[in-house]
Amino acid sequence: MKIAIIDMDNLKNPYWAAGQARATREVGKILALKHTVTVYTSKYSGWKDYAEDGIQYNHVGLNFSNPFINNVLFIIAIPFVVRKIQADIVIENFNAPTSVSFSPIFTKIPVIALPTMFNAKEFARKYKLPFHWVEKIGFKFYKYLLPYSEVDSKKARSLNPNIIYKIVHQGVGEEYFKITQKKPKFILFLGRFDIAQKGIDLLLRAYAKVSAKIGYTLVIAGHGPDENKIDNLIKELKVGKFVKIVGPAYGKKKLKLMSEALFVAFPSRHDEMCLWALEALAGGLPLVGFDISESKWLSKDISLKAKPFDINHYAEILLKATDLKVINPMRKNARIITRKYTWEKVASEFEKFIKIVLKKEGRKNE
């Protein structure tokens, strides 16, 4: 079977190399053991088509020095790219800000959507452009979906009652379960520096209220468009001596940070079951965030949640999470509960759903 995956990001992209790129790689390399897998991804400075872990990566679109322009051009290019794809199935990762690309209109190959970015309304609010209307119109052309949770599937049904879907959670690598927990030194935030989505401003404002008595430094790892805004906010709140920005964290650096953290601050305004959340839990790090719809899957055994976007309450929860009597049982539970999320299971569920789709479409699958 020939499987084509459309994913703007990939692990060699210097601008992103984010969680979905990792998910594409992990699922793709398992599927590639039995099938032909090709990923169509965005261009970036220094791009070059390559093959790795049995997956062929082909770069499409145009290349500019600005990653946001590259992303927009990639979305625009998808309808033209999908017309030339020769495959049995196309798996399309949704991208910000519009989510959809209208790809099913331009190909006879069945398209399965992955709602990796399914928050056009939030981006419309951020940029004051009607991206949510594009999403609303475009999603009606999709027939198949692999959502991560009931949150996405509920939204999908509201936009397209005829959507055929199967909920498949993310997976997590074995290396995170092998992290040896050392004596905790700090609270860790790790993620893209995107204030509107990731809520880093909420975290800093809440942390500032308890920074003098919380007893743990706040370490912020990552990179992204709002780095200067974050620096300025740290100065404004006068918490520079309590907050440390350590830049992008991959590989050994990431694992080392996780081994020395007490818990993970997860203050997102909107963030589906993302890969980092599972990695943190597998590393024995509970999540401390807000009680939003996307976090319903996080039980009280592995997380603490404040009232949505209430800075005062979040400050209280951050302080509460430093109580070892509260957090240590959660650190143990986190690894136990996360054991069920494996990439082998994810890939198997993908393959089963692909076969269902091909059967419905009257196509052979091998």
C-alpha cells in the first residue's frame, strides 16, 4: 500500500521540528515496515529531500527566510501537490491558521484528516481575519478524520455531521519512561514560544505572584515567534532572577531537563492531547495547567488544574504543586497511566482505519 502524508513540519526543519513532526516520524516508520510511506513537507533554509527510517521526505512549496511565509505558501501549495500524488491514501495534517486546505476537492484519492491544528477560531481572534469561516466551509469537503479525543470529534461533527472518524490518541517513546528522576531543581515549561496558544504570559504572571516563596526556579525551554515578548514580560514582572530561558531543547538536553524538573507547567489556552503532554507524563512529570475542555483527559491523579485563565488561582495551584506530599504520588502515577500510549498501537489503529476507508471507497488495500 502506498501512503502519502502531508505534514508541514519535519524533524530537520530548523524553524519548528515540533511534536507533530515527531508523531509523523514514529507512526510513519512503523507503517513503512509493511507499506511505502512518503511525507510531503514544507521547504526551509537548507532543505533537501531525504529518506530516513524507511520514509521518503519530499519538500514542496516555496522557500523564504520567513517561516510563516513558508507555512502559508505550503498550505496554498497543497491542492496543487495533492493532484500529483500517486498513492492509495492521503493523510493530511491540518495546519494553522485555517486548519483545512480543501485537498479532497483536488484528488480522487481518499483523504484522512488529522486535526493537528483545529483551532481556526483562535487564530482568527489573534490575527483578526476570518480563518474560522475558511475552516467551517472547507471541513465539509472532508469525509474521514482521525481525531485525538472527543473534543476534536465533537467539533468535527458540528461542522460536518457526515464525518466518519475514529479517535486515536497520540503515542510516546520508550526513552521517556527510562528517564531517571533526580532531586527536583526547577519547574519546567517546554514548548513553542507562542503566547496566544501556549499561555506563557499567564504562566509568568501567575508565577510572579509566588516567585519569592515557591522555592523553585521556572525554566522555560523552547523557541518561537514571541521570544522578545516573553523577555520583555519577564523584565516587566521583575522576575528575572527566578526565571531562566534555556532555548530549544531536543535529545539529551531535553531528557536532562526532564530528569531535574519537579513538574511541567502546561498553561495552554487551547492545546489538544499534544505529544509533549504524554512525554512529560511518561517522564514522571505531572501537568499543572487550566481546566479547559482539551484537558479533560487529564485526571486528578496526574494533574492539577486551575480555573480557566484565572491567574490568581493558577498561582495558588503552582505553589500547591511544590508540596512534595501532593506532587510525589502524581509523579509515580504519571508513568503508570501513560504506559498504554504506544506508537505501535497508534500505527496499528491508523492502518485499521485506512483499510476501512479503502473498503468504503471500493479500493483494494494490500
